[in-house]
Amino acid sequence: MAKAIQTQVVKRCKSRDKCQTVIGRHVYGNLYGINPAVISNLDFIAETVVNAAIAGKMHILELIKRKFDAKDSPDRSGVSVIALIEESHISVHTWPESSYATVDIYSCGSEANPDTAFSYILEKLKPKEYKRYYADRST
Amino acid sequence: MAKAIQTQVVKRCKSRDKCQTVIGRHVYGNLYGINPAVISNLDFIAETVVNAAIAGKMHILELIKRKFDAKDSPDRSGVSVIALIEESHISVHTWPESSYATVDIYSCGSEANPDTAFSYILEKLKPKEYKRYYADRST
């Protein structure tokens, strides 16, 4: 996983033309009916985020991953993974007790493909149902 | 700032009732016409995120902050600040060369107030115009 994480800042998406336009695309969604064992596995979710970034041609700079307490069912702790990427961010938050997760893929620039990254996460988490939304984050 | 950042995981928003409902509210927006000096100031943006979390009754667990290269105008480097909060996440990304920033406040649970946190950031960044959107991230 570490190989995919860049340790130095090289660039970021910049305004692309004389009008100082920033292109920003945000794909986000709510995923229902996921196997709780899958979304309580912190390493698996972190690996999925890293590989989703690669699939979507995005570049991770830093990664936060955290498992939350679930005293009444310790094997079903929720997790959060957030990646700062050159292009903006990726996040996955999970609630295993509800078989539920949410995903945000927000990328600037025209080279990244947040939709592909979102689809990659769907393939890995295998929700029974999901809602996918698009938000324009451009100037 | 450090005082506001919790070093131990205490809890996270859990399903609130027997139906395993997760309440998730996401307020996000695009901010235009901001003073470039304000949104290239990494410490100021990080402090603003921390105080926005406090204003919105959210609890920061980890904070990523990063300044990006802007070789042609080093005093106008864009920044990104992302906070993992107990309740999900807060992010601010900026493009000083376009006087532009985007803000995401995503919180689970009924106690946090993401709208208040968003308004706090507006007060600090003082955009000439902005668009504010709401997304339901509940089950």
C-alpha cells in the first residue's frame, strides 16, 4: 500500500486556462446491505481506498485510518478511512451494525476519474443497494 | 489548536434505534471571490477548520494539512485541510489563483450541527459569493 502513497508534494490541480477555471467533480454515495465483516476490516477498507485512487488516476499524499469502539460487539467496529489526494480527497465511513457505508470521491482536474474510483469501491464492498450522486465543485 | 484535537477514540455516531438507523448530514459548498492571501494561509485555514468543528459540536480526531506548490506565485499556494472527526469529516480545499475554495462538512448523529460549522467557515473566508448544498447521508 505504501508504494501508492506519495511522500512529497509535487503539484496540485491548478486553474486550467486564462479564465482561472477550476474543474472539480465529486461523486458520492450511500451503500446499503454490506457484509458487516467486510466494513469492519480497517486494513481492507484502507487498501480499497488506495486501489480506488489508482483506478481513478488519483494520487494519495496522506492517509488517515481509524477504527471506532464498538463495546457491545467488538468484531463489528465501524471504520473511517480518509485520503488526502493531490486532486482533493477520498473518504469511506462505515457502520457495520447497520451494514452501511458512505463513500466520497472528490477530484479536481480533468485527468482523474472519480466515477471509476467509486465503481471500484462498489465492486469491493458489494452492497445490495446503493445511491450514487454527482456534485459539481468547479468554479 | 491542539487542545481541540482528541488523541483517543472515545465513540462514534452509532445507529440510534432498533431499526439501526444512521443519521448523516452533509453540507457542502463552493466559495467564490475570496481574498487569495486568506486561502493560501495554511495555519489560518487549519485553525478555521478546528474552530468550525467546535462551533458545530463536532470532535476532531486527526487533522491533515498540506500546502501545495505554486512555483509561479509562491505566495499564492493552494492548501488542503481535512479533519477526521468522530462524526465523519470536514474538508477545505483552496485555489488562491482562482480566489476559490470548497468546503465539506459531513457529520453523523443528531447532536452535531454541520450547517453552523459551514456558516462559521463562511464568516472567516468571506467569499463574495457562495453556493451551499445539502446531502442526506442517512440510511
